[in-house]
Amino acid sequence: MTSAGPLTTLPTELRHQILASVIWTPTATPPDCRSIFRENLRVRLRDDWDIWVPANPPQSAALSVLLTCRCLRNDVQHLLKSSNVQHHPYEIDIVFIPKCGLFPTWICCPLPSQVNLDSLQASFRIMEVEDIDEEGPSKGEFLRHYRGVASDFNAGHCYPNSSPGSWNFYRLLASFLALGPRGLTSPAYQSRHRGSLSTCRRSLRHLIISVTSKEETEIDEKRWARHYSGPARFLIDDQPDLPYGSLGEDLIFPGPSQESPYAWTGHTDLSTVRGMSLREGRLTLGDADRLGLYLANTLWALLDFKWLSRGFGLVVYEGILDDITFYVDGEPRPRFDMDNLLLLEPQRDRTSTPEIAAALQRWKVWVMKWRNKLREGAVLDEPRPSLPFVRYVPRIGASYAPDSESDMDSESGSGSGSDT
């Protein structure tokens, strides 16, 4: 065991300040496109997901302190449970690269044993394969290594189901709520829990989703010059590897009405960019606003109690207690109040039946008690109601319909509702 040295002789308050600065110090530098390829240390989180994680992910800074001595271990455990923890949100950086998928990296990682967190910030950044400079490897080499198998956003191929690319965002959230931080770092841990109901429950009071615009470079200007002289295939509608880059996506994820308090407060009129060139459309709508809008509308489809929500989104209500807040380049966008959304009356649609409505109402009564217990730091000693229509994440290429008994990635029915 490593000696703690003179640290344990310091006054408790000073010792706590020092340990807090260690625990919540960023443990990794956000990667760029070049470093992702140069290190060549990214692997798929699962073989049918386009989520690429470091082969040697960073560990929580608190872990090494916990292994020193009893005094410091007690100090760290005290800090992790204290009210001051809310001032230190954990953060995960998520790079979105078209055609490839998502590249998450924990910047400030919680311990696997931390079941109830206060805040998590998911920082989304947009990069492109072309961002690799002349000194780096070619676009072809990068794509050979990181080519996505499920990054197509073309909803027209899947209607009325959502496109494969949209599931990658949901998988990040569901994996974290079901499996904790290891669910976003360890392919082996994912494999051990594959196709089984998780007994480990996580909760999160505040989820902050922050999207940052891509910085334009000299390489971008050269690329735009080539695109402007090229054919009309560079229209936004012809970019299925981008969110809202294909016709029909806004039918799958239309989002709340403009009169709703949850409507996107940035640019929302996708019709203004339909038919524009890719550059004009990006300048009009903005990549960050478009990705943020897509994330918000995807989450809305998981929260509105229609068939996607009933089949895949109930875990979000079970795991996120207070709110989901969106930002684009530091500017606030909608805030989803989870308690208020839970009170929404589901609209009748073609997949709703009296049996489904009754089962959903039983689940709502249970989940309100469940959420209250989590806020108290306890766990409700009452099993989750059986929900035969619940599904989690479908296998790639699986043909499934609303509330059908199709072949899915995880078991359904009664259980935790936190599977991936």
C-alpha cells in the first residue's frame, strides 16, 4: 500500500480541499481527429455499434486515492457523498464523425461504485475525416479502420422505424444508466452484460448536453471550394451520414410542437435549408444547432409515451431525476423537466391499446415512487411492473414494429428496464 505521507497530518478542511482538487481534475484531454488515428487505440464498444472507445480508458482520479490508506479513503468517500459534489459535474467528451460514429472519452470520470450522481455533462463536438492534415494518414486509411456499420441517418430506409445512426446516441445514454461509467469504456464489461437484465441501477439528477460548433480551418475552405464547383449532390438532402441529412428524418423525430415549452429555441425550420447546397445549409442552420436539434428531438421521441418511448425510453425516466438541459456554443436551448414530462398524458396513436394504456399507468405509479426513493438515496423495495411491450436496443438490421414480439438485443418484460 502506498504511503499517504504528510497529507494525513493536515487539518481536515485543508485535506478535503486538496483531495477535491484531485478528484475533479480532468483526467484526459479531449481528442482530435488526428490523435484518434495516430494513437490507433480505439475499439468498438460492441461489434454492432458505431461507438469507439479508448482501448485503455482513463480511470477516475479518486480510484488511486482510495487505494492509499483508510484515512484518505474515508475522506474521499465523504467528499463523494457531500452536498458540494453538485459543484463538480462529471464530464464526457463525445466526438461525432460522419460515416464513422461516436468517439466518447471520459474527461472527469466517476467511480464505478458511484450509483447516484448529481450532474453529468455530455459535450458533443463535430469533426470530419477531412480534418486530418496533409502530414497525417489519408481519409481512406481512417475510414478503413473506423468505417461505421450503423451510422446511416437515412430514415427513408427504415420508416416507420428510426435510422441506425440515431440509435448510437441512445446507446450511450442507456449504457451509462444501466452499467455506469464502465458501460461506456469496457467492451468486455458490455459483453458480460449482453442480452441480460441489469441488476445495477444508476441515477442522475441533471444531464447537460452541450454541442460545440466545428471550427473552420484552411482545409475546410479548400474543401468548400471543391464542393462549390461540383455537382448538386452536395445538397443537404443527399447527406445520409449527417443528422437531418436525408428526407424523412423529421417525420421520425419531429420533436414537440412550436407552441410547446420544450420546443427548440434555436433554428428549427429545416424546410429553409432543404435543397440548399451543403455549405449554404450549414451556414443557415449551423452544424451544432442541427446536431443539438436532432439530439433533442430524439430524446423527445423517447419521452413522449408514444411507441418509441414505450419501447425504448422508459429507462430515461427511471434514471434521470430532475432535468435534461441543452446548450449550443454556450447558449441555452430547451430544458426538459422530467417530473413535468412524466405527467404528460400520452396521445393516442395507432399502436396504443387499452391494455398498453393500463400497463403504462401502473408503471407511472411505480416510477414516481421509485424516483422519490432515489432522491432520498435509497432503493424502492418493490419490483418494476411487468411491461410486455418494453424493448431496448434492436440488433442492427433487425426488422421490428411498434410493440411487436420481435427478436431484440435484450430480454423484455419485467425487470430493471436498464438493459442495453
